[in-house]
Amino acid sequence: MLGLSSVYEEESVFDCAIIGGGLAGLVAARYLTERGQNVVVLEARDRVGGRVENRALPGGGYVELGGQWIGPGFDSLIELTEELGFETIGLPATGNLVVRLRGQSLEVPSSDDEAPALTPFEVSDLGQGLLRLRRLAERLRDDPAWRKSNDTWLNQDLRRWVTTNLRTQGAQRRFGEVYAAAFGVMPKGATLLEGLLQVNSGPDLETMLASNGGLNQKRVDGGVAAVAEALAERLGDVVRTGAEVVKVAHDDRSATLTLADGEILQAKQVISTLPPRLAVALPHEPPLPEWRLEAADRVAAGNVIKAFLIYERPFWRDKGFSGQSSADEGAVRVTFDTTSDEANRGHLMGFFEGADADSLSRRSVTLRERAFVDSVARTFGEEAKHPIAYIERDWSTEKFTGGCHGAHFAPGVWTTSGPILAEPEGVLHWAGAEYATRFNGYMEGAVRSGREVAAAVALNLA
């Protein structure tokens, strides 16, 4: 394919076409349009937001079916929400966190100055272990010579390091819970090196433990999806929904994009915000390099079903519970109270993850609801058995998502291919949560990546 630019009149050529109207794509479009570039955002769905999505409830209120938590260090996302006129809110209620371990329920006070559920020795053990991990992560980042000379030791199994450096079972168990909350379930074969890289790129594990049972996080009043919608509204006709890209042809000067309805667009630069596996599954002419296909194939999308039980009222608050819970068994092992201020019902949110999500995704909605109810009833008692509604989003079945939260880098992938997955291929660029060097897999990573890639594109267009 040669000389694409000469086939079209100059005014019909976009400076940049962006595939995907999630946070990364919208932030990139905003950056480029503010600098006078002619941009189009092509979103296959009938809505913007990607993996952030709201669902309005009858009688008022809403639930967030996708990303919603703003954690420590999410400075770019917070700045964006404030610029667009949104406020952040904390967890909706104080109260005790319920931890269910080996069939017994323990209550963890939500305030920092009250006695924790773990014994003082276990708390000390956990604190020392997290401190040791953070110091190793900092040394890995700041001392290349040390990293090189300790290569063999750094490639030991991460689980082995945990059991060696945390002496108590309680501390080891809680470490696993906090690690999973921050980065996803620790994969079999994960190395200490990969764990340290994640610590350097994600939220502070110690901070996560410091507030209300381990979550020092906020939400957007109105939902993160409202932020995406506000971005799209400001971009106006730049954003096109229902515009599925089915083919990208490119040379060293420009690219043509074919849409599902047969329409063809041309752009000088292209930013794809699709997750790695979906990005390489999109036909390209000429084909993408083999190394990119192989690397993307090893970056499996997360498998999470996000679900809500709606109750007449948040009954758990009457018992002194915050609605947060953690368990070592059951189909749903963590829950949160996500009742918004304007809601007249109680909202209890939880996740089906990993193997449970794999198996239950193939079963009926009724069965998943029953599994969720059974899990929370063990934690919160008889009243939890009587929800008035069940709502879910199985992200693995979403054609234009393919899984959630973010993609999971299999052992060895990040260290060998991760940093270069975001490298451009001529006029093709890649942005999104999975391509971010900081906060990889998070909304914050998506915002940063969208802005950084747009800046690179702007230089190419200058």
C-alpha cells in the first residue's frame, strides 16, 4: 500500500483517528483538539467510557458497573475530574470491616486508633514485610547495578519470598489479600522481580491498609462514567459512537480505517486504545510484527464479574458494619457498600473473580445471584438473604472489552515485552491502561497513557 495521502484531498484527512472512546481515547482527543488538530474518536459501542459505565436505577441512584475507585496517587484522574466540575466522595459509611477466615468472622474497626483484628504480633509482622518489600522495590528502581548482580535471587518465586519474610500465617494471608486488591490474584510462577515492578507502578500497599480496613480510596460523585460523558460532550462531533473499526491499512505516511458499515476514513496518525489482545485481533495491512502478536497473546484480560445486591435499605449499617468484607472462601470474597447519597436503597457490591468467574460465567444469572446472596449471608446474616434486585456486568462477555479489570501480564511478559508494547509502529500508536508505565491496569494509567501518547502524536504532526 503506497502513497495513501495522495489519494485523498487534504481536507478529508484527519490528523489523528483514535480507536476507542474510553478514558485514554477521550483524554488523547482532548489534548490534540486543544492544540488545533483535526481528530475523530471511533467508538464501537453506543456509549463512551469503555470499562467505566453507569446504570441508573428505578426510583433514583445508580451503580457503577466498571471502574470506580480513585486510589492514592491517582493525581491525573483527580485533576481531570476537578477540571470538569466533579467532586470526589469517600466511602459512604463508617463501621467495622468483617473478615471471614476459616469459617469464623472477625470485625476490624474502621478507625486507625482502634484494635485491629490481627494480633499485635501479626500486625507488626505484616508491617515489616510491606516495608521490606517497598524498600526492595525502591532499590530495584534506583540501583541498576544491584538489580543486575541479584538477578537470580530476584527471579525466585514471589510466594516463596512472602512465606520466608512474613513469619505468621495471619500476616501472609492479609498480604495476599492486599496484593490481590492492588494487582489482581498473584499468578502461579510470579517472580519477586515482577512483584517489585508492580509495587513501583501501582498504589502504595501500606497506604491501602491504613484506612477503613485497607481501602483509602474515593469515588466520583456521579460516577467515573459521568467524567467520560462530560469529556465526550465537550469534544462534540469529534466523538462518533456506533463506529466499529474492522480494518486498519497503513504505510509510513498515513492510514485508512474501514468501519463495519463500509465507511472509509483516512488519518495521518492513529491511536488504538484497545486492550492488547483486541488490538492485535483487529486486521492490519501490512500485518503487525509477530513479536507483538505473541506478546499480546500472553497478556490475558482479567476475568471479573462485578455484581450488586440492592436492598430496601443498607441494613448492615444498623449493625455497625461498613459493608466492606473479606473472606477466604465463597464465590464472592470481597464486598463494599456503594450506596450513593441520592439513593433510597442499599447497594452492596462484590466481585466474582478468577476460577469462580470462569465457571459461573457459563451458568445462569439466577445461579450467580444465589451464589452472591449465600456468600454475603454468611457475613452479614439473615437480612442479606432478601435483596430486592440483582445487577451484574460480566466483562468477559463484552465484545469490545474482552475482560476486566485490566489485562494480566503472565510471568515474564512484563519484564521482556511490557515496556515496548506501547512503542509505535510507524503511524500507529497504542494507549490505554495496559500500555501505561505507571499505574498499569488502572484508570489513572489510562489517563496518563492517553495524554502521553497524544503528546507524542502532536510532535509527529508538528
